[in-house]
Amino acid sequence: MTWSGAAIFFAISWWLVFFTVLPWGVRTPGDVGEAAELGHATSAPIRPRLGLKALVTTGITLVLLVMFVVVVQYDLLGYREYVSRP
């Protein structure tokens, strides 16, 4: 696996995981019994905690990257033989 291949895998996987992590722990004003501020959507989260979610996303993506690199380097799925067929 090349560095550029790992970087591309990381970037794509990071965004996929980030969009999966975004709804975790979301609380709206209606969930906690408050009224939404004037001009805000009623579905807007009170504390989105994006920094924490970005850190969690990075950790999960690093684990996925390590797993992907191991599978590719040790040819655990046998894809090289499949790809090299004429």
C-alpha cells in the first residue's frame, strides 16, 4: 500500500465515519423541555460537541486504516491473484 493510497482511504473513511458519528448524543430543545430560540430550527442540537465527534471519528478511522493496511499488506483476502488475471 502506498502513502497516497492510505491517505485517500483515510480521507474517504473519515468523512463516512464522521457522518455516522454526527447524530450520536444529539439533544434538541424539545428533548430537554426548552423552547427553541426565535429563528432557530426546532431540530437544531443544543450542544453539538463537534470537536469531540471529530476526535472520535479520527480514532475510529485510524483503527479502520490499520485493519485495511494489514489486509492489503498480508494479502489476507487474496485479491492480488484476482486482480492480476488477464
